[in-house]
Amino acid sequence: PAPATTLTVHADTPGPTYDRHIFTQFAEHLGNGVYGGLWVGPNSKIPNVRGFRTDVVTALRGIAVPAVRWPGGCFADEYHWREGVGPRGKRPVKINTNWGGVTEPNAVGTHEFMDLVEQLGAQAYISGNVGNGTPQEMAEWVEYMTSPAGTLADERTKNGHKAPWAVPFFGIGNELWGCGGNMRAPYAADVTRRYATFIKAPAGTKVTKIASGANSADYAWTETMMREAGDQVDALSMHYYTVAAPWEHKLSSTVFGEEEWAHVLAETLRMDEMLTKHSAAMDKYDPQKKVWLAVDEWGTWYAPDPGTNPGFLRQQNTLRDAMVTAVNLNIFAKHADRVKMTAIAQMVNVLQAMILTDGAKMVLTPTYHVFAMYKPYMDGTVLPIDIASPWYNKNQWTMPAVSASAVRGKDGIVRIALANLDPNKATSVSATLPGVTAQGVTGQVLTASTMTAHNSFETPNVVAPTAFDGARLSGGTLAVTLPPMSVVMLELK
Ligand code: AHR
């Protein structure tokens, strides 16, 4: 029979870089995202290095986290950095007003976060406080972290770190249209101009300034920010969550049927149109694409798992989330000329997490495994694709069944990612590969026997990648049989 899906991978006309920062992670002071999930303190029985749990750090090193965004989110716009430096026992205990009203011990502050980043081999993406902080407070934080000399550098030395840290990325507030101050776009643009003015990197260093961007399809926000403040920043952010339900009645993370499967994937696919339209708005003021787009919050947002604190945004993670991850990572390839950074929300225990913990227990989610499968995309070259896929539909949710991307890795190897969103039918893919000289193909597949399959502390390997033998390369044509509801990563060698 004729192949259902035809694909051309244009290895002979390579595109932009698939920036490794597309795999950036987000760690907010929210629920057990930091406390419990990353930080257990140096006196914990849970094995740790200077307070950060060894199991989680080791697992995160496995996906080569390039950068971590911290301390929020909404938390960032009420965060006062001075409360998180100096002897831990003397730091003020505050209330986390955004997330559950619990106490915030300030045990993880600047020094601890920078230690985490070093343990991970990652870079820091610090989110500054525009909401209820001053430009002076923000400027002093940047100076405290980065300056080689002066009173603030002396204070840093006294607090245990003589050498300045690198702060490659700095966010000028978060969601200024919402929890970051409920500003209107023209005002937010002026505020951004003002705060950006005072972020100064020491000579010979660079702090990339990222402006607070739009919520989902708010293209007017992007347009205003670019028109009024685009010349003051290096990047603009954008947040889009897959919610697929009214905000007050979110979906369950594990109890769902095909209707919710299809709805979640259809909502996720909207990312493509949003990036096209935000990029077009940016093109008006920056046709050379000097200002890049940072999708620094994305992922699924379901109802909190039963029995958990609703303010902690704790949710399980199923094969459906693996599909969401692959779809978004494929879409980012298409927009890699403008999208240089994205950050899934969030790294541990919050929303669409890589890792879930409970006390000393830890489990890797299906989302973690997709990040591991796509790791070789980091800093590779996007290969443009043409694809004609059959449609998958359930009720009113209609979408192409196959999502794809292709990247030539820094190691020279061409990789093709394919996701079959249809939970019922396998599909065959036939790909032509101009510019590919490989002789053979190997691969990995992530799938399961049910769409709600997930990993728990008791059964941690229900959804995990295995070797894939459904691809053949002959005469320059690649033939693949994709199982239903699967993510496949192929290597052509
Ligand atoms: O990721 C959870 C929250 O979602 C973040 O704090 C905020 O920026 C967004 O609304």
C-alpha cells in the first residue's frame, strides 16, 4: 500500500541552529519545585551535595540542562534577593503569596542557586523583580552577582563566593500583564525600558536582557513591546500553556479518554500558529531577527493531583505529555530562526515536570525521556522538511497525525524525530533525503499500551525509550512504520 505519510528532509539546504537553550528548564519557588524536589538541605538523610539532592542532580545531568530559569515565575516579581543571601539561619521567613500561602524560608538564595547551576553544568537565567522591586534593587543584584570589585563584590566574598558569577540571561520581570504587575502593554514597555537601562554587565561580559512577553495569542502585546522597547532588549519572552479546558475545571493528568487526548494535542499544535504570528509581529520592527523569542513557559497545565495542595501545581505525567513534548520540540525546529530559547514549566514536581519526587523517592517522567531522546538536537542545524500526513480526528479535534522535525547534530549525524499522534492506528512514513549520505538507520521509540500510561515510584519504567526496529533505509529512501501514540527518534548513519 502507498505510504500514509510522505516526508522530504532537505539536508542539502540546511536551516538555522537548533539552539541548545530550547531545552532550558524552569525552577520556581512553587510547591516542591525547589524545596524537597531539588533542595533538601545539607543535613538531610537524602544524599546531597551542599543541600541539593544527588539523585535529582544526576538525573538532570543526563539531559544536559543548558540553563535554569529562577526564581520564578510569579514568585520572581515579589522576590527580594537580599533576603536570600548571608547566613541561612538569619534569613527572613516570608509567605509565598502566589503559591499556597506557605512559608518561604529563603534557604535557597543566590549562592545556593548558582551552586545548583554549577552542579548541573548549566547556565543561570535569573528573573528580576519588576513587580514590587525597584530598578536600584535589580541593578544591585546584577552587580552583586557579576562584579569583580566594589562593595557588593566584597559582600559576595564575605558570603562565601569571591569570584563573580556569569549571568548570561536576565529576565526583566515576568508576566507584567498579570502577576508581574497587571500592566498594560504601553506602560510595561516603558517600565521595561527603564529597568533595562540599569542592567549593566561588567566589561568583557554580557547579560542578555529578556523582556516579559505575551500571554498565548496576545500579538498586540508583542507588537507594542517590540515597537516601544525592542531596541532596549535582546529577547522577548512568550508563554503558552496547553490547558485544553476552562481554567476553573482543568483536566485530570491521568484519568482521561481519547477526547481529552485529542483536545490536548490539538491545543498544543496551536503553538505553531502562535509562533508564526508573534514572529511576524516582531519582523515588523526587527526584520533581521536580532531580538529573539524565548518561549520561557510552556507545557501542560492540568488539575492538581488528588490529595495535593492545589497551590503546588503537582501533576502526573503520561504518554500524552510525552507527545506534547515532541510536538512542541518539533514546532520549535520550524521557528528556530527566531526561537532561540524555550523553558518547559517546570523542572521538578511542578506542572509538566521532568522528575517527580516524594521524600527520598524519585521517578523520571515520560517528558524526561523525550528530552533525553532529543538531546542530540542541541546546537545542531535544523533541516527543513516538507510533510504530507493523514489526518487524525476525534470529535471536533482534527490534526495531522504525524509531527516531525529533522536536525543534523553537531556530530554530523542526521536525526529525524517523528510522533504519531493517532492513538489507534500505526502509520507508514516514506521519506526522501536529499543531501543525506547515510547507509543505515537506528532509532529509539517511546510508547505504551495505554494513553494514560505513566511512571510511578512503584513502577518507574512503564514509559521509557526502547530500541526501534521499524525503520529501513534503502536506495536513499527511508521507510518507517510508526506505532500508534509513539515518539520515535531516528539516527541516520
Ligand atoms: O509556571 C507557573 C506560573 O505560570 C508561573 O509562575 C507564571 O509565570 C505563569 O503564570
